[in-house]
Amino acid sequence: MESIYTVLITAITVLGSTSAWRYYEKKSDAKKEGEMQYRYDCRDRIAKLEALLEESGREKESMRKTILDLSTKVAELTTKIEFLEKKRG
């Protein structure tokens, strides 16, 4: 009778261990998938931020050229005004 209990306990332990192993294996796989998804999300965000940075760099360069052109035109107009004031006065 005692050997039947031993066999039953051993069978339950083996089946329980297998189920526990599968549970922890699935849990580990789910955790790895979550980490990979987080990495992919971070990679996408970094790519978007790099694109925005490049775009803002181009805009900055364009604005710099516009400011330089406007500064040149203001200097020309200032010179013309001074010339006209001297000629008039």
C-alpha cells in the first residue's frame, strides 16, 4: 500500500514539475517578447527623433541664409538712405 502512495506522489510530482516548467518557460518567453517589443519601440522613436533633428538642422540653415540676405539688404538700404540724406542736405 505504501508503494502505491509513493508511485502516486512521484507521478504527481513529475506531472506538476513538467507543468511548472512549461508555465515558467511561457512566462520567460512572454517577458522576452515584451523586452523585444520595447526595443523595437525605442528603435522607432530614435529613428523619428533623428529625422526631426535633421529636418530642424535644414530649417536652421535655411533661416540662417534668409537672415544673412535680409542683413545685406538692410545694410544696402541704410547706405542708400545715408547717401540720399547727404545729397538732399
